[in-house]
Amino acid sequence: MPGKKARIEEINHRMTGSDFWNDQQIAQQSVDELRRLKTLAGPLDGLVTAGDDLQVLMEFYDEDSTAENEQEIRRAAVLLDSDLDRVELQTTMSREEDAASAYVTVQAGEGGTDSADWAQMLLRMYARWAERRGFKVEEVDISEAEEAGIRHATILIKGDYAYGYLRGETGNHRLIRVSPFDSAGRRHTSFAGVDVAPEIDDNVEIEINWDKDVREDKMRASGAGGQKVNKTESAIRLTHIPTGIVAACQNERSQHQNRATARKMLMSKLYQIELDRREAQVAAKHGEKSKIGFGGQTIRNYVLYPDQFVKDVRSGLKVGNPNVVLDGDLDPLLEAYLRWTLNDQAPATDELE
């Protein structure tokens, strides 16, 4: 904490200088860092203040044990508990990459049109969550399915700690419902995979042999058809041959811009692989079950029929209204997972209740 406060004071002092904005890029990086540091320091400062207030009220109560003073202590204790809760959540996002924006990729699993529709529902859920938080959502790449939904899509959610909140979303998401595409009205199970990677900045070094290890494919960007069909090969797809990781972009105006965005996304995905490798090594040392990545185990069940609930397999949290979750009210599930990572408990079993 002292280090963060010293850094905040240092940046504030630099911002008073007349030459602070001479280099716009460095100045903006400093402003962004200051905002993130204040986000971290705020809950801790609140915790200290609430603790001091509670101590003063307890001293008053020792001198005057009235019901009114007792109620004041109870209210202060509730406030302190709330501040403790925020600090606990903050401890789960202490890594440098947690403060970054996030690339979110959704891939339809087996199941035809139902899975493609489910993938689109998930994509909308994350976009709505981002909008609720005031984050910016940028479409990077999308491949629509033939009948309905999407085969896969990637969006960039830009906002402080977007990756920190969303990093636990990587894995398979299962939907159980009466299929709107089944004329017989039967129940279907659909799967979609989610992959989350931090948007890395220019300070992160990722070694890539672009000539030898990366294959570039040029494609026509998909459109709505008719006059909107892109007749030039402006979309770029990059494949990292050693790992098979693919990054594609088609939303920019030019091939050059799409290539730059695809390269940045590829580096972010490779960086995520390195983070997963380190996490697996730490987990192995402690005898823990490491996270299975994209296309791996089911991490959450969304049940719309016959019951209605959403249940996270790992934290065990069960939400009774799936519609609010699918509309972007993800915070309870995200925060429950982050707090679960602080515990030494084993992963929950994949049960539908």
C-alpha cells in the first residue's frame, strides 16, 4: 500500500508540470495508471476509515451505553464488513495483467444451430455486462452461422480490470432449454466455449518469429450481403503454427489495420498461454487441479427448462433467474469465482440440480 500511495503522489506531481502533455502517449499511460492505482487504493482507504470510525464509536459506547449508540456501532460494523468484502475481492486481482482490457472469444460447440444461437447469446451477455460497467466494446472478428447465431466471434472489452473480472470465464458453458429450432419442442443441450486473454501493452515482450512461425491468410470481410459485401480481401487471419493459435480481424477499414489488430491479439493469446503454463506449474506444486483452457471442462450450467437457474460448477453459486444473468448481470458469478480462487477447496463436481 505505501508503494501505491507513493506512486500516486509521484504521478500527481508530474501532472502539475507544464511539459506533462508534451508526449501524449506517455501522458495518457500515466493517467490510466493513476486511475487504476486509485481504484486499488480506494477500498483500502475506506477500510482504514471505517475501522477508525468503529473504534471511536466503541469508545463512546463504553462511556454511554445507550440503544442509540449501539445502533451506530451496528451500522459502522456493516460498513466495515462491506469494505472488507471489497478488499477481499481486490486481493484476487493483484497481478499486473488483471488491470488490462480483455479479448473475449466465443466459439459454438457441437450441436448445430442451437449451439450457434447459444454462442451468440453468450456474446451478447458479455457485451451487456461491459455496458453495465461503462466499458467500451469493440467487435474484432465475427463469423455468422448459416441459419442463426454465430460460429465464433471475438470482442475487445476495454476497461480497467476487465480481464481481472473475466479471466475465470474461460471454458465450456452449457445451456439446457427447449430448442426454438425444434418443431417437436424437445429439450436440447448446447455447448459453447469461451476464451479470455488480456490486452497486452507495448511494454510486454512476446518473442514471435513472424516469418517462420506465423501463417497469414487474407480473406474477404463478412457482411450483410448485397451492396454491403466486401469485395476486397481486407480481413486478416494469423495462425501461430507451433501452437495452432488463431487470431483474426475484419472490423478495421484497411488490411494494414486488420493485420496490426490481429497481431496484437495473437500476442495476447500467446501471453495467456504463458500465464496458464505458470499457473499450472504452481498448481502442480501444491497438488491442485489446474485450470483446463478453451474447449475444456464445463464451468457453468445455464438451465432454462424444466427448472430455471444458473450454477457455477467451481464456486457452487446458484442464481435462480437465468434471464438476468443472460442480460449481463454477471457480477455475482464473477465475484463468487474470484473469491473461490482464494480458498484451498477442490473444484466442485459438474452436477445439475
